[in-house]
Amino acid sequence: MSSAYDAVLVLSFGGPEKREDVIPFLENVLRGKHVPRERMLEVAEHYNHFDGRSPINDQNRALIDALRLELAAHGPGLPVYWGNRNWHPLLTDTLREMQTDGVTRALAFVTSAFGSYSGCRQYLEDIERARAEIGDGVPAVDKIRVFFNHPGFINAMISRVGDALREFSGDDRSDLKLIYTAHSVPTAMAAGSDYVSQLNEAARLISESVDVNEWELVYQSRSGPPTQPWLEPDICDRLRDLHSDKCRNICVVPLGFISDHMEVLFDLDTEAAALATELGIKMVRAGTAGTHPAFITGIRDLIDERVSENSDRTVVGRLLACPDICAIDCCPAPSRPSARK
């Protein structure tokens, strides 16, 4: 590590911004993966439901604007760049721009709070692939640690859940469950990482802070073949079980997502919400961290701890801070190819 950082890189998944982008975007996402074209077209309809525009890019623009203001006001005074894995601005193009601007070493903030192959190691592979493509003079890029137990993220989520809980009356609160959701991944992928334990720890911290004892973790947005085991239960399957158990009030918390992007808008706000209405369950969906001031301050803190070479790593809860540099065997790729979206 070095204090000689001269830029911040916000690195994200990317998303289409119009109907014409949807199929090329999904082809980028699924390249090299054994996902039937029928499944890709099914997912394309999710995007077309919103006129082909994923909200993720606009949300990243808002996060970057807020982060630039935060860094300008409190330091460190570093420029902020933005690159994506699957859609424009693509990471390789952004690294070329940074090279032209004279950037030599950057800190990458990845828009994923939890450790897994697709949420952590794959981004490291993306960085090295893009750097290799550019070659001589490409900026060095170090990834900021996984931040699932950083107080900036946890406090932002406590605030979002608190706002959602205010939509339940006192009587409703007596029969209320917090349902945390995260993107399902293959069980083989989960077994090679701390994904599930990190999600459970974050959910526990939030639940204790908002004083709700009844909570559980479920999953959403599965995209693998039926023959491949993925993390369960699915949010819609769990809603049916809760209906059978006479539960009538749930607060859904998209914990595994830092912004309200397509999985949140379609899988939760559209499909799950419609099912809850059909079952007679009152469902309120909490917001994601987004541009909550605590989260933006937390990102600045994560940047500052690396720039200042501060050995302290601020966390809350029972688990230790994740290392700045991942172990060589951390979060291995799953043995069978699969898609996240």
C-alpha cells in the first residue's frame, strides 16, 4: 500500500439506459456463461418493463456527485472516476482516461458491500484484465476493503429501515417480520466466501438497532439452471410460507444492494409486491443505502484510511474488518459458470 494515491475509481456493474442497449448489455453479462438465450430474453423483459433503462447508472452518478462534494469538503481531495463491468462507461475506457489525465495510482470503491466471487474477486479480475489490455503506463488500482460492517453502511441502513417501520401502526408492529434480501448465488460460490455470514451479521446489527426481534435472510434474482443449487429460500416462496403462517406485516430490506437498481425495482417492487398484495400481506420495502449522508461519509472514511495509511479499520459488531488485500484463495470462482443478473 502507498499514500501516493491520486484518484478514486467507483467501479460498478453497469446497466442499459435505453431499449436498444438491453440485449447488448445482457450479452456482455452472460458472455462465456451457459445461460440459455430464453432466460436472457426473459431478463430482457424485466428491463423493457422500465423502457429498457436500468436505474443503476443514474444512481451511480448521484453517488459520485455526493462523494465528490464530500471529498471536496473534508478531504482527501482526489478526483473521482467511474467505470463499469458490463456497460458504458466501461472500465477499460475509464482507465485509459485516467492514464491520459496522468493518474498513476487509484483506489477502487466497488459498489458491493459483501464478499463473494461476483461481488469482490471478479472485480479484481476485471481490473487486471483491463490493465493488461491497456499495457504500459496504465494506472495501478487497489481495491477498498469489503464494507458490510463499516458503521457508515450499517447506520445508513438502520436509518432506511427505521423510515420504513414508521409506515406500520403499533398493532402492525406486534405481528411484524423483517425480511432481508440479497442476490442469490450458487451454493458452491457461497461456500468459498463469507457472503452468508456477512449478510447475517449486517442483518443482526440492523435488527437490534431498530428493536425488531423477528427477522430472517432470504434471497432473490436467481438466474442459474434448475439443476444447479443456489442459495434459498427465494423471497416469493418465503412470502407464501409466511402467508400460511398467518404473518400479515413484513418489512423487506434489500440488504445485499447498495442502490435501488433493477433487481430491487422488478424482483421486489414489482413481483414480490404484487404477490404480497395477492396474499393479503402488508409489505413495505426499505430503501437502500444510496446517497444517505452516513454512507457517503463512510465511503470517505474508507478512502481516508488507505490514503493516510491508518492501521485502524473501523467496524461495528462481532466480525473483524476484512483485509485490504484479499487472500489468494479468497472467494474462488464457482466450478460451473453462472450469471448474476
